[in-house]
Amino acid sequence: MIRELQDKIIALKKEKGVCLVAHTYQASEILEVADIKGDSFQLSVGAQKVPEQTIVLAGVRFMAEGVKLLNPEKKVILAHPEAGCPMAEQIAPARVAQFKQDNPGIPVVAYINTTAELKAVCDVCVTSSTAVKIVSRMPENEILFIPDCNLGDYVQRQLPDKKVNLWLGGCHVHAAVTEKDVLAAKKSHPGAPILIHPECVPDVVKHADFVGSTSAILDYAAQSDAREFVIGTEMSIAEHLAYQFPDKQFHILSKKLVCPNMKITSLMDVYHAIAGTGGDEINLSPELMRDARRPIDKMIELGS
């Protein structure tokens, strides 16, 4: 039945002129029929390069907003209306606006995993793969990094000459992993490189053989000569790698690494979104589009 539904989706995309973009945390059956796969920023940029004027996103809402910000002339549909991200919604834009008023001269660096409303009051966005590079290139010696304090802490450790102010916030899925979990994984799989996302807490990250974004973890595992790995990010990545490299073994760092918001989107949701019988169209005001696009453009400028 899955193959039949996938065939219907492929035919329907062509018939309706739809491009399907899917985050790498999505299920394999969705990724198999996606036109563009990757992290949130890769999806947004990739959608700019396709001729289709309708984009269906299998992921979470802030990602769909990001696609819309970089593709304002296109129709963008979130496959599952309830697919959100708690981290993206943790900080109220008014709090950031007040900070900027009280601390002129201290720029606000926003992780890409934020709402459009929050981006609109920030100075520059970063991804997990570009955060260190972009902050290092900023002329200011002091910044506020939001919302993920674990990623912010990682940036601070890489850039000790900078002062990185942090607020409490982050990915509850990655933050749930403990040092006890990583020590148990090292004991169970001795010698296997441990690849960890910087959204994990510092006591976990310090045990990593490699720290990087989801895309960087995928690249590392693909290029490494090692035959066995422990994957410290959403468990779907270990599954995708196992399918891609059957001669290697991939173990999840912890069974806690499951994102319910990513898992909520099904192949049937994707079908209905493409067919026009489901999903949620992303609509942002022109003013919000303008203001939220500004820190993304700054990210592209500093990250290139």
C-alpha cells in the first residue's frame, strides 16, 4: 500500500506542479518521494531553485515559514497543520525587543529554529552548522544568542574571546539526553565514533568524537572509514543512514531522541496536502515578511 500511495503522490506532484520538500527527520517513505531533502535552511534555499510555484513541506511550521520567507511569490503548504516546534515558540518577541531597548549595541542572534515573528526582532539568524562561523565574523564582542542555550554554549566554547549571553531555552528532545546515556553508549559500543548534535547539553557534547548539525553528522558517517557509529540526534537519522550504508552499523545514542512533532506527519498527510484536501497554507503579512527576511539575508551575507 505504501508503494501505491507513493506512486500516486509522484503522479499528483507532476499533475499539479508541486515541489515536495522534506526535512531529514521525516519518515523514510516521505523522503523517498521528496524533491528536496535536508535541514530547514537547505529546504528554503532549495525551494528557490525549482520552477514549481507550490511548495509542500513535510516538517514543522517554522520551516514552512522559512520557505515562505525565501520564496514569497510561491504558495507554501505545511503538510500537517499541527506540526510545530516548542523551541521555536519559547521566547516572546516582546522580550527580545525590550532587551534591545535596554542593551543597545548588543546584537541578537537567532537560531533558525524560531518563528517568523521572533526573527523579525532579531539581527541575524544562524543554523547549527553556521553558528560558530557567523558569530566569529560579527564585529561585536558581545551578543545575545536565542533560543537554544546548549547551541549557544557550544558557540561560546568555540569562541572564548566573545561574550555569548544565553537565555533558558532549547530543544527538549536533544536536551533530554544525559551524560549517563552517552557513557552507557560508549560502554555498549566501544570504539564507535559518537556523533552528537550541539543541541544536546554540554555534559553530553563533551564526550562526542564529532559535534555537528544533522547534515554534518550525515556527511561524517558517509565519509568515515569506521564501520560502527553512535548517532546523537533524532533517531530517524540512524535509520536513514542504515538504509544508505547497509555495510555499516548505526546505533541511537538514546531512545529519548524522538521528536513527536516531526513524527506527526504521515505519507497520507503529504498526499492530502498535494491534492488540496489537507495541509495549511502559510500566509505572512508583507511587513512581517520584510522584517523576518532581514536576519536571514544577514546570515547569508556572513555565512557565504
